[in-house]
Amino acid sequence: MELLFLRDEDMRQAQDLLMLACRSFTAIIDDALHAHGLGHAHYRIMQAIALQPGMAVGALLDTLGITKQSMSRALGELLSMDLVRQETAAQDRRRRQLYLTTRGSEIENHLFSLQREVLLRVYRNAGGKAVDGFRRVMHGLIDESDAPGVSTDALHHPDRSSP
């Protein structure tokens, strides 16, 4: 039996849908980012730190897959805006650990809540089987990646439920 969804035209459509979905999903927070004087690079850093408080700067670079120069600029701005703080690791004085400040955590949670609302609506409309299939596809794409720091094995899911 031929799997019709594996045709080139379907693969092209999947690629297009991923690109458009990423663009739409990130646009949800554009106004809020602008109001805080932030960009998407700032938010990606804040998300990564929120998911793994105390992560090292090197691990952040690997996770985000961006250049050291790009990260240094955005991280420096977050530090100067008092949204992220940096501490020296007790076990290794050369290692700098990153944490969101209280204000940084509030902003990151607000941005997350904007995207969470859209995800909730879409998940409810799609149904459980579709959500499970979506997760399997996304995990598969992540696990196929050669990028350092990118693996579903390392996913840590902090409790971000709203009070």
C-alpha cells in the first residue's frame, strides 16, 4: 500500500505549513514584545532560561543554535534591562549560570500565556488524536536534528500553569 501523504507535493505542503505556522505563532507576541522593547531573540533566550533555570551560557548557545555574537548582544540587553541575572556556579567558578529575574519571569509568563491561549484553542479544535500526532511529528523533527543541544531527551517542562 502506497502512503499517499509521502508524495513530494505533500512534503512541500508540509514544509510550507511549518514555515507559515512558525511565522503566525511567533507573530502572536509581536505587539507585547514591542511594548517591552524586546525582540524574538530576547524571547527565545528567556524561554530557554525559563525551561532550564541555571543553564550555562554555553548550553544556551547550543540550545538556541545561534552565533555567540548574536546571543551576546541579546543576552547583554536582557542583563542590562534586569530581566536576566547571571551567577557564578559554586562548583565551577568559570561557569556562568543564567536565571530570569522576577520581572523577567513575569514578562516571559505573559508572553507564554498569549501563545498558550492560541494553542489551547487549536488543540481543542483538533482533538486528542491530532494533538498526539502533532507531538510525535514535532518530536521526530527534533530528534532528526544534528544540532547540538537539540533533543527531546533533554526537554524539561516546568510548571507554568496559571494561578
